Amino acid sequence: MDRRAADSARTARLDAVMARPRVELAMYPDLPGRLFSRESIEWIRRYADIDPRAPLTEFTSRQARSRLQKTTILLTGWGSPEIDAQTIRYAPDLKAVVHAAGTIKSHVSRYVFERGIPVSSAAEANAVPVAEYALAMILLANKAVPALAREYQAKRADLALIRRGGTFGNHGRTVGLVGASRIGRRVLGLLRPFDLTVLLSDPYVPASRIRELGATPADLAEVFARSDVVSLHAPATEQTRGMVTAELLSSLRDGATLINTARGSLVDEQALLAELLTGRLSAVLDVTDPEIPAPDSPLWDLPNVVLTPHVAGALGGEVARLGASAAEEVIRVLTGKPLAHPVDPATLAITA
């Protein structure tokens, strides 16, 4: 071997020894600054190279392929391109995909799991604000706050609520939760301090486990027939599409409220509209199907509907909680520890 070849081989060996892991971001360009604090980025930099200034927004250009070639961990967020078989071929040293948001279904293909690459999600962190929103709306619905606020604004006079009687309030009311998802379980925990009966329906969770969680097990029909408020926390799957049928909605008692922070596809929206137009029921809808109702949809103007623009999940300052969770997962991978929030491919069909 001549001297030039020997120097080249020695340099290659030195580069291999000196090479640091590389964490590559893939998300909307303006997202890293809101997701990750300076402390989180510096924490990751103790163990790996990371540049939050220019996240990948596609995986096919020559520049993107060159960056993927050196990638150890893909740190993804909203706006990430799909990670498919071709992406994995471009990233031969990829050790993990860490998602700084909830569901990974829209951008992590089955091929990633088939290759044995671990995937993490910040869904647990995103469950916190959704559960808080659901709790607030459950308590306000039982107190009839949305309806009374509108009535008060319209009359601009004493509503004589003390003399009116009725069923206002949370004392002794029944709340039905549909789905023992991470959000459903968190809502259940938040409801414990209140004087409420909580029913929980989930076909994948044994009755004994539901009792351990602190709820009364019930099937879907019983939840709708007995509850003053029903809050949906099931995932959007083929099995759950349209699960809230006209029959279930008609079984709700007069004055009941349906709360949906899950996905609009869970509800037969035409059947819900028919009930809402009678004024018999109320609804709090953070999600609809389609996600933004048509401009002429009655949902915009019905006085018994609270319609919010998908605000239950992490927004504003809450987004930092997702970034902190993801940064912790990146550190776990880089230090040889198991993921705290791994995504199980076997349960993807029945989870969000």
C-alpha cells in the first residue's frame, strides 16, 4: 500500500472513530423554534449533532438524501414527509424515529416497523391538553353554561335561576366516556374529585380493568342511554367510523350533551344534526367531518352547539411539552436506554 492510500485509510478509520451521531429534523420549517427550547437542543448536542434551523421538508432531493445518509435519529413533527422504504434506503444508519406530536399514522409507513426501527410518539404529552379541554367542557355542559350564557346575553336581565329549578350542576350527574385511550384514561383521572358517576365503554378493555381505573363498565348503548354527558375518546379506524349512530343519539336523554375531541368520523353527522335541530340535545364539537364544516352547515349557527377549531390538542405554549417529551426520547436512544413511549405496531389498527 502506497503512502497516499495508507493516509487515506488512516483518515477513514479516524473519521469513523470521531463520527458523532446525527439527529435530523423533519417537520414544518417554522416548528422547531416553538417545539424545542434552547435547553433541549443543547441537551441533545451533548450526545449528537443537530441543527434545528433547517428541518427537512422532503426526502427525495440530492441534499435531503445526503443528510439522510448521515442520520442516526429522525426527529419528526407536523409536516414531516412520509418515511417509506425509499427513505430508509437513503438512511442506512437510522436507529429510531422520534415524533414530537401525536399519531404517527400519516408519515411512518409499515416498512419502518418491518425493518425493526423503533418509533416513539409524544401522544402521551399531547393527551394532557385534550383531557383538560374535555374536563372543562364536561363540567360546563352539566352546569348548562353555554346555554345559559346565550340566554343571558339575549335577555340582558335576571334569569331567575334559583326559582327555575331543573338539573343544572354536576352533583350526582352521569358522565359516559367512550374509549379507554390515553386521553380517555386521563379524563377519567381528572373526573375523580367530582361527585359524578362515570361510565366507561371500550370493547378492548376487560370490565375488571375498567373498575380498577375507577369507572363503571358499560356497553355503548348503556353509556348513551344513561349519561347526561357523553365524551368521545376512541381512535379513528374503520371499525369506529360512524359508531355514534342515529339509534344511539336518539337514546340520549333530553338535555344531554355530546362532546367530541376525538375525530369527526366517529359520528353519523347527519343523524347528529337531525337531533340538534330539534333542540333536544347539545354538542361540543372540536372536530367534525369534514374537519371544517361547510360554510352553510347549520353547525355554525345552532345555539345548542359549541364549535371549536380543533383546539383541544397542544397549541401555543403547550407545544413545548411535546418537544420536551421528544427530546427526552432522543436522549434515551443516544444513551442506549429503551424508549419511554414506544409505538406498538400491533396496536396501530385500534389506536390513534
